[in-house]
Amino acid sequence: MNEFTLGIEEEYMVIDPVTRELTSHDQKIVEAAQKIHKDQVKAEMHQAVVEVGTGICKSTTEARKEISQLRYTVSQLAGEQGLRIGAAGTHPFSHWEKQLITEHPRYNEIVNELQEAARSNLIFGLHVHVGFQSRELAIHIANQVRYFLPHVFALSTNSPFWESRNTGYKSFRTKIFDKFPRTGIPDIFNSIEDYDSYVKLLIKTNCMDNAKKIWWDIRVHPFFDTVEFRICDCPMLIDETMAFTALFQALCAKLYKLRLQNMEFISYSRALINENKWRAARYGIDGNLIDFGKEMEVNCRNLILELLDFVDDVVDELGCRDDINYVHKILEHGTGADRQLAVYQQTGSFESVVDYITTQTLIGAK
């Protein structure tokens, strides 16, 4: 299944080891990392963020190796600056008002247009690219795979805290990002031409200058022949990143296999899928999601097990069984959000939560 190549992007927090606050690294980590990994390490809008991206990987095994190296390199270079990195959807207590914006024309323009929505957007995500032979096929699969986004998102929830508050959400990151335009679950597009004419209309009417300003939870990438999954919080563990990557890859392969058999999964409306996304953000894997086929609520964990059964017949061909099996560990030990909350309940200390995140971030990094 050569077409389902992979690319992973992760956004890390840069942390002061003494105060445990987010801090600017003045792009020194990025500059040093680019000498080793070239353009695989980038600055982000806020100076307390470092973004990494793998190359095009043929398998989850290859992608794991790259993301492990990137986490390790960025961590080592941060250490040389007297800093740490951490992987979570939000920082437990740092306030966005104190964080500096990276000086760059693109970021200046976004901040100028979106104002406080942009300045307060101090969040950290995971983006997974799955490669396709054509954009026509990519939009067809993207329409159907939307239904499964809340299931994987529930597993990835890793942002329960915001500015020293327990928000009551397992993923508050998505609530912060909702303030941006063109976010969330996209509508169905009947064809790639339908999608392209939507993009052209928005550019023509000055809603945006290019399709990279479409920030949906899933999009057909404007420049690559990939479907880009953008719904997940940045996972604490490399094992979690790889489990979600494997799930997205397997879903694409399964839906493609159905298409070859002249079958397809039902494409549900944005309004319905949004109900499940909200539940996943609020309760993680501990709530109920709606099975729209049965028109009833079902325990989220059971739906995730059903999802694993659904993709099972393509997993060995893709070679990602070990990575996908880690989902069972998440169901057993809890999501990143569950584990952050447990540390806070035991210690009553947000600093301890930050220490836990920074330690977990480096497990398996090499």
C-alpha cells in the first residue's frame, strides 16, 4: 500500500526548568536544530513553541524513528540553552499575555487580522499527513473519514488545564482554537473541483490569501497530495503519537479498500459529527459518543474498540500493528489529560504536572 505514506508534525512547549513557565527561546533552538535537521524544525507564531516535522515516511516504523530523533535533538538543544521541552495541548498555568510573538510577516499579518484570537492561541497540536495518489481520491476519503475524527481525538485529549484552572474539559485546546475562522469539522465537498472553487472564492473575496489559512480538523493539503489530520492535541508520549498516526493511516487504507469494492462509509453532516467532537473534548474516552447509524449513545471505549475491528484487515499489510495496539494501553492507563489530572490530584501542584509532562515527553526519544 505505497500510497499511504506518512508525515508527522508536532508542536512543543519551551519551558523554563526553574519556574516551569513557558518561555521564549529567541529562536536559538530552531537555529541550532536546522543545522542538523534543516527545515524539519521551525519557529511558530509564539516564541515559546518549536514545531518539528518528519520527512515523507513509508511506514509508521520509519516515522517513529524520525519523530524520536526530532524530540531528542530539540530536547538536547533546549538543554544547552538551559531550557526544557514538553508535549501537551496547553501549558497548565502560563498566561498567553506574557508570551512573545515571533517576528515574521506571516505572523504579523495573522495577529493584525485576528487580534486577541491569535495572541491567545497558545496551543500545541499534532498534524498527521497521509499520502494519496490524487487529490480526487483524497477529497473522497476525507469526506468519509470525518466521522471517525472524534474517536481518535478522544484518545488524544491532553489539555485539561488553562491558566492555572482545571477547565473541566479533557481538551481545552480545541475550545481556544475555535476562536479562529475556518476551524473545526469541515463540510462535505462533492469533488475536488468543488473544494478548489471554494478556496478560489475565499481568495478572490480577500477572506484569505492562500489555502493554508484553512485550519480545519482535516483538510486536503493545499500543496501536497495528502489528507492532513489536525484534530489531535500534541501527545505526551511518542507511543501515543504513533498510535494516532497508525489509526489515521489505517482508516484511509480501509476506506480506500471499500472504494475498490464499490462500497463506501456514510458521510455524515458536520452538525452531527460536531456533537461527537464536543463530547470528546469534554469527556475524553470516559463519556459516550453517538453511533449515528444506530441513532443511540454508545460508550466511547466500545466505539474505539469497534474502530479497531473496522480497520483490522488492513493493519498487517501497512505494518503498523504494534503501533495501533498501543490504543489498548491508552484505554487502560488513560489519555494524557487523565494522567495530568491524576498528577494534579495527587500533588495539588501545577509545577508537578509540568515536570511530569517534560519527563514523559522524552520517553523513547533517541
